[in-house]
Amino acid sequence: MNALLARSLKEHIPVEMIYLAANNQITQRRIIVKEMRGSYFKAFCFLRNDDRLFKLENILSVMPEKQRLLKTS
């Protein structure tokens, strides 16, 4: 998990994560990590279209971004 977050930070690439919010709501988010801060990290969240602060302990899953297939005719 930390390796994917570090790669997102270093290469500025999006990753997808399943996250447990403070209100116990589970969300799937597409993010680009901007800064690591111990047990927290700052990332741009495409769901909220804003920078957000996330707790590492609330991440349920992290995976590489799914490749979007282009439709050809």
C-alpha cells in the first residue's frame, strides 16, 4: 500500500483507493498524492475536486488506476 502511495507522490500518477471516512462512510476515490506526513497524507481527490488530508489507518485498499479503454470505430 505505501509503495503505491509513494509512487503516486514521486511520479504524479493517480491511484484508486477505498477509504473509510470519519463518519464511517466507505468511498472509492481516485487520488494523486502530494505530500506524506507521518500517519497522514495530502492528496488531490478527483471525487471532491480538491486537496484532502487522509489518515493512513483509514485506507481499506489501494490499487493502481484502472486503465480507461478508448472506444475505436
